[in-house]
Amino acid sequence: ELSYPMYQDIRDRNTAFSGVCARFEWPMHLSGGGATERVNGELVSGTYFPVLGVGSARGRVITPADDRVIGGHPVAVLSFDYWTGRFNSDPRIVGRKILLNGQPFTIIGVSRRGFHGIDIGYATQVFVSMMMKPQMTPGWNFLDERRSRFARVFARLRPGVTAERAEAGLQPFFRAMRQEEMRDPSFTTASAYAKREFMRASLKVVPAAQGHSGLRDFVTRPLWTLMAIVTGVLLIACANVAGLLIARGMARQREIAIRIALGGSRLRVVLQLLVETLVLSFIGAVGGLLLATWGTSLILSFFVDDPASAGMLSGSLDGRVLGFTVAIALTTAIVCGLVPALQATRPSLAPTLKDQAGTVVGGGPFRLRKALVVAQVALSLLLLIGAGLFVRSLRNLLAQDPGFRTSNLVAFTVDPSLNGYAPDRIKRLASRVIERTRTLPGVMDVSMASVPILSGGSWNSTVTVEGYAAREGENVVAYNNTVMPGYFQTLRIPLLRGRDFSQRDARWTPAKEGVPDYRV
């Protein structure tokens, strides 16, 4: 993430990129057609759509002409899916007026079909010019502050320029920007160590052809684990089927001996047995594909809970999935069927034709079947141990004490800033919400917090203790949360010392030299 002024410097002064764009995802409240709903929004620079090469299905997209005056471009672009779902593919959508976070906007276009933004797992529904950030995020503009980093920057390399070359060329430029930031008054009290560490930072150039995605990093390890389990089950099935084919081949040895005695070549008999195995394998593959159409959606629902973003991740069967399935079916058919077929086509013709079964019992087929049984037992034991460890880990997670009582606890989120509420008005609304919620039947205690419980979010800042000087390189960062009075009582968190917050702590009082006295 970079500050917006840094993005502008890279956009205007670099020589490695043919185009540079910036984006910032931010939820929005959209009012139109008599209804208000929360949507996935995104603030984008005027170069966003041109650099990505994304056109419009209706009207036009945001261009550099919409990226000049702060607060002067109240225009919005809808995603194709949101246009068809929310506005029923209204052909007169261009020019329509809507409210975003309580601010009037004009819809200038609809993005092309299939484009949901570049963050996999966050399907953008409304695109807004970055110049409207003060209106979309009231209270923190930051478009002109170099120390405030919120913009994700993407660029398209010029022909013949590699990512390594672009990264090397950006370092002197980036260092010059950092030196300029060092002139900020906030650095006057920074230690020499902090200044050295600040200047040691570098700018990384990473591939973005597959989009930006925190979801990919989150699901990669679980999916590889699931693939390993599936592979183990497949190997067990292969060993089981191979054993059954060997037994079936032994029962058909008289038939195979007659075919060979009548002039049939061993190759043709082996091919016949392989074809039979292929039919069995492809029946299993078709069953697996039918199961996958349901199972894929179920797996994705564990990782993506946003309905709009869930549609962005498709679990439908395409050519790559079908090709992979065919390859696996062929491989398993050969693995399961080739050795049994070769073994079945090596009968002793004379004893077999005389139906002297005792002469063909034992030897190679039985040794192979024993080996397959050993493989099945070993793989089954491995999967059983893995399943046991998984269940134990799950049990430990469920038994983990989060530090508060989870029973009879209900949480919900309210963000009045998305409707244009000023900070003072938000405080009054928070007090009214708490008062009215407390009067509801069955409600015992109510409180609020900036970071919701068990949400995965975090907020941190450095901590300075009066009379203590931090050592060079010492980590003095602490995770914080702002809470309303009654927070610990509501969550049933016992206090070992001191007391909970009260209403008199909700107001700060001037301390010495005019510094506010914040209670912790």
C-alpha cells in the first residue's frame, strides 16, 4: 500500500510502466429506487479501467478526466452483475441519480460482463472516482498526505521491461520519496534507529496477472491438504480395484487361455482387459464430476460468506477440469489395470485348458495381491491417523477459551459514517443504540467496540511509557481497541485489578500542558 501522492509520483515520473493505477476498496451504502443497501465499493483512479483494458457494457467507465478535482467528480460505474441483479438490466441506467453514503452520484456506465475488480474474493459492485474519497470516507481524506498509505497500486510493464528491471529502477526513485517524507515534522522526535529502518524500506514489484487476493493465501494450504487426502483415498481405491481385477483375472484364466490358444495375441487380450478397466474408471470419473458440482459450492461457502463475492469464485466445470479428470481417469485405469492384465494373460495353457486349477494357484498373483493388501492397510492407517489428528485439533480449537463467555452473546455491526454521519452525530447515535438495545426483552448488558470480537480485524499503535526509554529495535507496538462503558461486564471478562469503564470515562479531561487524559 502506498500513499496517494506516492502513487501520483510513480504514475507521472516512472519509465518502466506504460500505465499505473490505484484502488481502495471501501463498503458503501447505496440508496436508489426507494431502497438502501450495503454494497462492495471501490475508489479507483482515472487510469484504473484504461490500464486494465476494461471497457463498458453501457455508457462509459471512469477515465483520467474524472480524476482531476478533489470532490468534483460525483460519478459511479456499476458492475455488470450488480446492474442485472439490483437494477434488472435497466437500459436507461446511464444518467440515473443515486445516493452513495448519503452523497448524490450519477451513474455513467456499467463495466463489461465478467469483471468484478482485481481482488479475488471481493466482488466490487460500485466503482467511484478516487477524487470522491473525502465524501466516501468522512473524517479522513488523506489524498494529500504522504504518510497515509491506503492505495493499492498496480502497473503495466512496458514491452521488453522485466519485473526485476522495473524494481531495480524504482529504488532510487523510492528512496528520494522517503527522504522527502523524512522532512515531515513528525520525524523530529524519531530515534536514529527508527530513521534508519525507515530508509531501509524498498519497493517490491510482484506479478499481478492473477489478481490481488488475500483469499488465495488463506485457502492455499487447506486446499493442498484436501488434495493430499483425496490422493490418499484414490491410491487406496486403486489398490482395492487392482486386487479385485487380479481375482477376476484368475477366475477368467480358462477363458483367456482359450483366446490365446485360438490365435489371439497377448497384446489384444491385454488391450481388451484395459478397455474394461477404462470403462470402470470413466464411470467413477462421471460420478465424481456429478459430486463435484455440489461439493465445490459447499467448499467455497466455507471460505467466502459474502454472496456478491461468492459468485466471483466459480466452481463450474470447464475444459481444464474436464481435461484433468480425463487424465486422472486414464492414469488410474492404467495403474489399476495394466499389471492385473499382464498377470492374467500369462496362464499355463495346457494345465489351464485341462481345468487343473491347482497348478495355477499361488505364485505371482497371490504375492501381488498380498502387496496390494499391505499398501491398502498402510495408506488407510496413514489417513486414519491424519483424521484422528484433525479431529483432535478441531476439538482443541472448540475448547479454546477466548477469554470471554460466548454463550447467549449476539454481535452486529453498525457503520453510520457510510451514511455521512459526522463524528459527533455518531457518538449520539451510539448512545441511543445502546439505550434502546438495553430495553429490549431478554437483554442483560450492552456495549460497543471499534474492533468486533472474533472478527479477525486488528488495530495497533506504538506505546510510550512515561519515564521509560525503549531500547533500539524494541517492539513497542500494542494491539488496541476502543470500547464503550460496560464492555467487560457484557462479555463477562473478569478484571484482576481496577474497574470497568464508566460514563465519566467517556469524556476526556485536559491534563497538564493541554494533553488529553485518555483512560486505559
